[in-house]
Amino acid sequence: MWARRGNKQATKLKVYQAVVLPTLLYACETWTVCERHAKILYRFQMNCKRKLLKIKSSRHRAGHLVRMPNTRLPKRLSYGELAEGKRLRGGQGKRYKYTLKIALESFEINPDSCETAALNRPTWRRHIDQGASSYEQNRIAESRRKRELQKIYSNSVPSTPADHICTTCGRAFRGRIGLISHGRSHRWWA
């Protein structure tokens, strides 16, 4: 449901609230909820919302990594280069920082100044929120533009007469492959 392009985001949120949450919390008044269970439920909810909004988890972790001291292992692993192993033939050494740069550029955040912005949590959140809203607006505008181009293209292409007609049901097809595929459906029902 979340990956379908035809459904609007508002519809997906309504389905989430009407189906997923009640199913998740069914008979929750009888549960004995520990802190561990509450964290699992919260994590599930956040993962669903991120999938709905198409926010990758790398964008969420970026601010935490930048704010970490340089001695912490996650930061050293993310910003360091591997000492062993092979890179692609003729390719550059890849780091987590490079993949993060692409994500930040899609959110219209300058990758060179992101580390200083991430040190201040409210500023970082404001940048992420503004970037997410502009990214979503750009995505919607691009999909509308593509849809309009598709409409123009479909109206401008002259329809060719059907050359292939099914002998069983009389349905017409432009190409021979369509007739062959359709013929299989008749054999399946027979």
C-alpha cells in the first residue's frame, strides 16, 4: 500500500489510521506494557510514517552522527574509510558521508555546512522540515508535469487500426504479441 504511486499521501495516512493502528493496538487495554514494548511500538509507528512520507532513515540519523564526539565508534565508522576490502575497479573510496551528501542535496541543504547546522538541534530540525516540505512540493510538481506530458503524448499519437483480431471473442489488437497473450487466456478457461 505504501509503495503504490497511484494512491495519494492523504489516503495512505487515512488507511494507516483506520487499519494499521487499530490492528496494532487490538486489545491493548489488556496488555502489561513494559518500557521495551513501548519502544518497539514507537519504532514500528515511526517506521510506518517514514515509509509513508518516503523519508530514508539515513536522513534521520545524520544529525545524531554529526553531534556525536569524534571518539564514538559510530561516527568513526561513518566518516572513516575502510582499511581492508576492495572498492569497485577504478572507483573512488566510498564513505557514508558521500551517500549522505546526495540525500542532503535532495533536501536543499548545503552538505558543506550541514555539520555546523546539525550541532544545533532546533536549527537542524527546521532545516530538515523545510527541506522535506520543499522536496515533497518538487516531487508533486514533477509528477504532475510528467502526467501532463503523458496526456499530451497520448492525445498526439494517432491510433492505428487493429491488425489482429481474436477468432474466439472478436477482440482487436494492434500487435501480434497482444493477440498471442490474449489467446492464452482462452486456453486457460477452456
